[in-house]
Amino acid sequence: MGITRNRKKTDPEIIIARDTDSELSSSEEEEEDKYPLSESEEEEEEEDEAVKNGGKIELEKNKAKGKAPITVKLIKKVCKVCKQPGHEAGFKGATYVDCPMKPCFLCKMPGHTTMSCPHRVVTDHGIPPTSHRITKNPIEFVFKRQIQPRIPPIKPKYVIPDQVHCAVIRYHSRRVTCLEFHPTRNNILLSGDKKGQIGVWDFAKVYEKNVYGNIHFVQVNNMRFSPTNDDMVYSASSDGTIGYTDLETGISSTLLNLNPDGWQGQKSWKMLYGMDINSEKGLVLAADNFGFLHMIDHRTNNSTGEPILIHKQGSKVVGLDCNPVQPELLLSCGNDHFARIWDMRKLQPKASLNDLAHKRVVNSAYFSPSSGTKILTTCQDNRIRIWDSIFGDLDLPSREIVHSHDFNRHLTPFKAEWDPKDTSESLIAVGRYISENFNGTALHPIDFIDASNGQLVAEVMDPNITTITPVNKLHPRDDVLASGSSRSLFIWRPQEETEMVEEKKDKKIIICSSESKKKGKKQKRGSDDEDDDDDMFSSKGKNIKVNKSQAKTTKSTRKTKT
């Protein structure tokens, strides 16, 4: 026969009695004489001391002054997420444990935690595609006859850059925010950072690098090369300007300034985020944080027309992408939880062709690179969404892939991007927020996902990269992946190719000196320093460590679906 016990649990108590006032030392008495404390202040002071020791002090005053006993109650630690005792949330070693009282941090559904989530990204888990909706649209019929025959019927074998070939450690003074490859020179990589600097790095020679800090004074959000001059680059910044910079000299001119009168308050300060170039129309397109689209004629470098409201007024438009086959089509996304398709020939407020609804902020939206008929979006609800055909029913996505990327405080927002070399238009790359335990070390992999079925193709990581890698860019012609993690840049190549190209005498990893460290404590912390880079998000609180005498790259780790 079972016995049920309903005895109420009580916390242990420790009674500390003070018999005399002679316990205080002479120095303490002198200090108290100089700065006498009230009774309430004495209680607060004693409580603070108790909190440091993990307990809480409750005073029970006796009538006799100076003989008040102290009752110490030992309480359990409280969860930082739900503020309830009995459990804790956060990193335990190399594994993140989320709060059982909250929905799953990964899929946002209740009833389980991240560790037991059925949507957890592993090599054996995939998401089946939804059925293709046939609309019998004549435009889709023309597409299938003219464009689809160019796409190979057999999906080519994926080539995954999984080995760090070279790197620049602490290249930027703030975290990397965007990357862009040169359109004609394969070894040139451009990078923008939170401080407004633009870096030019020849990763074939490794040591040839320049950083221009005179272009913007705050975060660079997007960069695009000029379609008429390969040595010139457009850049959009949170200072509300579009810069036009000569990469050889670093000389820059301002094409658009949305804040000509300077700082007038946060409510009126305009910032530029999404940017793209429509080569056929000769336009540089940029969107601001109030929902407006701005256009500049790149042939004359002058603004054309008035700004057009393309998203909810007052919302940030973070992404613009022109269709590679039909330049009249423009894709935008923003903080109003929508990605919208526009016809450039009739740009008017509330005149979008389609509105793709999302549950939270949309970080990015891209047309597929070859045919332009697919759409890939990254949303803050931990979902990557794919629409297989812009000619079909766009009310619902063809697939939703659960993926961990919903954290962007002090981090550049995660953006899933197509592989421009993949003719099947199915391979995408995206960094991961939630770390995984790899041989006792918490690492944040870069995931390669098959967009046609949601399966994880490969997850690549390096034991020296313990910070999060939210910025990734696949090369348009070579099997190269560029990634920005904190202030550092990394170039990844396939392992076989790396072993063939690598020379024993060449040093592939260089470490840049930091100006802020030279200044030391004299440097005043500003608003930009509140991130203080992504190093604080290292799973064990450690920065990237590479020996300066290291002549070869360290061995990377890769898990590939078999």
C-alpha cells in the first residue's frame, strides 16, 4: 500500500545571534562614527552581504538594541528566463539548456525543449516538401518552355567548402555586417563593419588588405559594385547616406544624404538598409527605416523622383533584390512582417503584386540566382521559407524549414543565401545561432541545406572559431565561402582543393593588431561598444586563439549527410 506524503517542504534556516556589540573592530567603529547608518540602511547592507553568499537575510528585531538575531534562509537559484526557482536556463558546458516553462527556443512550440525538439537540425532529419499547386497560368507555361530546359534534370553533386583556407583575425574594429565578392577579380573580397569601415582584402595573397574608414561613420548595411566600373562600389549605411567609393584610392563621394541637417533626434533620423542595382534601368535602389524606396540614376549619380512608400510607414525595409531574369520585378522585405513583390514599371504605394506574410521580422528575401522564379526568405521566427514558383499560388510557402537564427541583439542578422553556382537552385547556406557540442566544445556551425526537401547537406565548423558566424557569402564562380565572425574574416574551400593549393611555407592566417587595445583604458566606450563584438557570444567566453607561428590552417570539422 502506497503512502502519500503531503508534508510541506520548508527551507533550512540558520540563526546567527549577536550577543554584544563588541564584535565590531575599532576601525569599523570609527567608520560608523564618521558615516552613521540608519536602521534601514543597516538592513540593506546586511542583505547585500547575504546575497553575495547565495542567501537572503531577514531581521527579527528584539527589544534589546544591538542583540538582534539574524535569520538566514537558503533559497534555490532562480531561472533567469521565467524567474521561477527549481531550474536554470543557459549554457552548461558546451550545451545550451532552455527553460522548461517556456516554448521551445528553436521551433517556438510548447511541450518540449530545444534538446528534444523534433525539428532540431541534424543530418538525418528533413522536412518533406508541400505539394506543388498547379494554377494553369499561361506565364508559367511560357516559363517551362523557355527557361526550365536550361536547368539540368539531374541535380549536380554539391561541393561544400568545409576547410578554412586563410583568415584575417581582428581585421575590423567592430563586427562584420556585410560581404561582397568582386564581379571580375575572383580573389577580392569586400567587407563592411558596424563602425562604417569598408575593407578590401586579396585573400589569394592574404597580406594585401586595406580598410577605408572615411566613407561612413556608422554601420555599413549593404554594398554593390557599379555595373559600369568594377573599381567603384556603392554602399548604404545607417548614417543615411549612399557612398560611391573608388577601391584603388579610397576616395568616396556621397550620392544621397537623407540627413542633411545632422542629428535632429532619433524619431527623425533616417537610415538606409536594403540596396540593389537595376542594371537595365540604370538605377541604384535603396530603402530606409521609414518604409520608403529611394532611386539614384547610376549613370548621372543623381536622385530620380520622390521616395515611394513600399512598406508600412515607419517600418524598416532591410532587403531589396532585383529579379535576375525579369529586372522589372523587385523583391523587398522588412520589419512589418512582409516580403513584397513589385513591378518597377508601376511603383506606387499599396500596389505590390504579391505580399508574402510572415509571423515576425523578415531578415532577407532573395530571388533564385539563375531563373529568378524561386523565393528564399529568412524570418526571425526561426523559419526559412521557400516558394518554388512566383507564377503559382504565393499565399503559402512551398516549404518551411525550422532553423536556429532568431537572435540578433549585438549580432548581424542571419540571412540564408542561395549558392549562385548551383544550377538546380536548391543549395543554401546560413549560420546557426544555437551551438552544438563537438568533442566537448560548443561551436556554431554554418549549415548547408537542400531547399528542395529541407535536409541538412553539411554543417561546417572550425575548432578555432568559437564565435557565431552570421554573415556568409558564397562565391559566384569559385568553390569558396567567405564568412564574417565577430571582427574576423575566413575563407573556406573544399578540403581536397585546400590540401592541393596549400603551400607549407606560406602563412595562411594573419592576426591584425587592434587600435582599441593599444589605447587601453583611455578609450571611452561609446554606443558602438555596447556590442563589443560577437566575442562575448563565444560559447565559453573565449576569443579566437591562433598561434602566430602557425604556418598551416587548423583542421576543420564537417558533418555531411550520407
